[in-house]
Amino acid sequence: MRFATWLITALLQVPALPAFASSVTTVVYPAGEIAGDTRYRDVIELLNTALEKTRPAFGPYTCQPSQRQVPKKRVMAELASNENGINVLWNPGSVKLEKEFLAIKIPLRKGLLGYRVMLIRKDKQTMFDAVRSVEDLKKIRFGQGTGWIDNAIYQHQGLPLVEAPYPQLFAMLDAERFDAFPRGIGEILDELEMQKEKLPNLTVEKNLLLYYPFPYYFFFNKKDAALKHRVETGLKMMLKDGSFDAIFIKYHQQALQKLDLRNRRVIALTNPDLSPDTPLQDNRLWYKPVAINNR
């Protein structure tokens, strides 16, 4: 009896294990809008690396795509409702989104998404050869995804805009429903490769570079402050040890060279939805291939 009493007392005095030793951080991100979507490989690697960097302090994790492919608008709704498993997404920042969700103010592509080169039909290049200003751009019809945040940028400048679901935009461009489909530096070459057999008339416009300040952030439901803290801690570690920049170079260096941004004519657009606390002055966070004043 005395032994049993001693054993119970001894067990009660054993220090508790850290909470993370028995818990696993579960991360579910959007699967994308189309099968075989390669646009987000760099962002997914950033997310996984941030989680791995924090394993010693925060414990084990799983990180996987959602089971369904759904449009971005529905993904936003699911994150807001905190249902169906998705607990992180990546999206351009805006005043509205940064109030609705928790945002990590570290631009995932170092601002590169704000540099836009256009997909056009091969027989339309002459339409763009004389373009020098925003006024000239008003003669061009632009295609954009339904509900995309940067649609407001084009509309703010008074540029003609045609909206449609992302998977339909390439065929619509080929059918001359609009004249140009502005794409991110890290997106356009892979997209052209995917479309070349089905839509061989599409090509990259040769001379222009549109620019607007357009940070790309990780967003979380406001109830997931712990997950946001873990990922943010990991990203800050990556900025410090160079692995953040290494991933940027891995996925974007080839496109930067092929698209020759420095020799393109730059037309800067104002972003009316840019949050006033966007960290534009932190040079560690931004890639600047050309000299442009952020507006």
C-alpha cells in the first residue's frame, strides 16, 4: 500500500511534456483552380520550408492541398468560415482583405507579381509597338479573372476590362474576346507552355512591362493566430539565413532572364487598394528589376 502511494506521488511529480510533443500542426492550402496548376510551386515551397524551420520550436506538422479544386472566391469564403479544412491561402494584399484576415506582411514573391508581361495573339504585336502611356493602354482590352483583386487597378486607370473564370481566359484571348492577358513574371512562361499545343497563336508581347505595387501574402482566419505566428516565425528565419531568397531565385531567375525586364518600356499603374502599412521601404522584401516609384 505504501509503495502504491509512493508511485502515485512520483508520477504526479513528473514534469509535463511540452504541448507540441503530442500535437501536430495541420496545414491545408488551396489545391488550385485547374488540374496540373504549376503557378504556386514557389509559394508552397516557402510554406513547407517555414514549417520545417520551426519544427524544433513548434513540433511536427502536416502540409497538404485541399481535396477539391475551387475558384479563389470560394476559397476565400471557406477560409472566412473556418470550414472544410483550408486554413491558409496566398493572395495579393488589399485594405479589405487585411482587415478580414490575419496577414503576414512579407511579400512572398518579393513584389514580383506586380510586374506584368502580357500574353497576346501573335498577329497583334503591332497593336502594342506604339504604346507608351496609360492613355495608350486605354485602346487595349484586357482580360482578367473574375473577382481578381487587381481588377480594381485596371478599372481605376480607366482601362477596358473583360472578366471571366481563369481557365477560360486563354481560349478567349485566342478568340479575340480581348487583346491582352497580363501575367506575372513567374506565371507567363509556364502558362504559355501549357497552352502551346491547343492554342499555338498565343505568344508573349515583346516590349512592354506593366507595374503596380502588389504584395502577395499568406492569409489566415483570425482564429488561427497560432498558425500565423508559426509561419511568420519561419519566414523571418528564412529571410535571415538566405533560404527565402534562394527559393525566389530557384523559381524566377530563368523567367527574369528570358523576359528581359530591364529592356522593356515600363508603364506604372496606381494601386488604389494598397494598404498604407505595406512595408515598401524594407528593401530586404522586394525585388526591383527596374527603377520605379511605388504609387
